[in-house]
Amino acid sequence: MILLIKLLLAHIIGDFFLQPQKWVEEKEVKKLKSPKLYLHVAIHVTLLIILLWDPNQWTVIIAIGVSHFIIDALKLLIQKESTKRLLFFIDQLAHISIIFVAYYLFTDNTFYIDRLFTEYNLLLVSCLLFLTIPVSIIMKTIFLKWDISKLTENNESLQDAGKYIGILERVLVFVFIVVDHWEAVGFLITAKSVFRFGDLKESKHRKLTEYILIGTLISFGIAIAIGLLYSLAF
């Protein structure tokens, strides 16, 4: 397992700490002609050599180094302004996947996939997934009873910001309950109330106040219920 941690550490340092933003911008413009692309891959390989420091692991180093170049090159060739965000996450997922595959294929360390699919892990993933998009859809369906657009027509907001805030708060509440830190749930509720107070005070709109209160209570209530059910299951 220590080897896998070193591989992940090399990726984190190489991709996020030793790659300045100006390198990224140059690569996006010059693509495969950019020297920074090859320097970036060279840094990754160097980090792997330093962290592993084992001649017997040269196959792992070569496999990850070559695959890193291929993934980054493909990303640069197909990337457009509209797909930059999506390709960033696909790029990172591909790099991490290659690290796990290389660890599994080229080392004597045994990594059993079936160990991931335990009842504990499957229920954990199910709960976390449920608290994201499914609960957002449930809450949206509940609020179909009221015309929310009229209440918020003059309030500027980032696109889908409310949905993402709701997802984050539910996941945090779930985690706090699972690790038995209820005081953190109280702190989160208080923090949200403070940030929302300005909106409610300025709007002087009773319906908007009720909408925010109902949404907050439903969101936190569902997260608390799922957290308690998960804790009781184990």
C-alpha cells in the first residue's frame, strides 16, 4: 500500500504543485509543440524515481510516465473552451486509474477489487449518491407546488449555485453524523443562517423567507435521517 501512496503523491505534486498556470496556458496554445508538456512529464518521471527509489520498479515508472504523456497530449488535442472543465476531470480520473492499474499489474503488491465491494462501502456510496442529485430532484418536485421564480426574479445568483450548496451541505451533515460530531451539524446550520440573514433582511419578503426555511429544513432533515440510518446499519 505504501507504494500506491507514493504513486498518488507523485501525481499530486507533479500535477498541482510543480505545474505553474502559465505552463498550462502555454500548453493549451502550442499543444504538442509546447516544451512545457515534455518538461511536465519529465517532472512526473523524476518524482516517481525519487519517491520509489527502487530499480525493480522501472516498469511502473515507464508505464505511468508514458501514459501520462498520452493522456495529456490527447486532452490538449481535443480540448475546446466549452469542454475544458469536463476534460479536466476526465484527465484526472484517467491518471488515477492508470496509477491503480500499474500498481496492480507491475508490482507484487496484491490489490483485491472485491475488498471494495463490501456491504459497508456499498451502503456508504449509495447514501452519498442519494444525497446528491436524487434529493435535489425530490426537493425540486416538492417546490413545484409554488412558483419560486417569482420570488427570486430580482435576486442575482450563480447558475445552479443553490443545487450545489444543497448537495455540499447534505454530504457534510451526513459525514458529521457518521463520525458522531453533531456539534459540527449545529455549526453548519448556524453558518448558513448567518449567510442567509442578509438575503432575508433585504428582501423583506415573507414568502421567500418561508421558502428558504422549508428548503433548509428538508435538506438537513433528509441528510440527518440518512446519516442515522447508515449509523444504525453498522
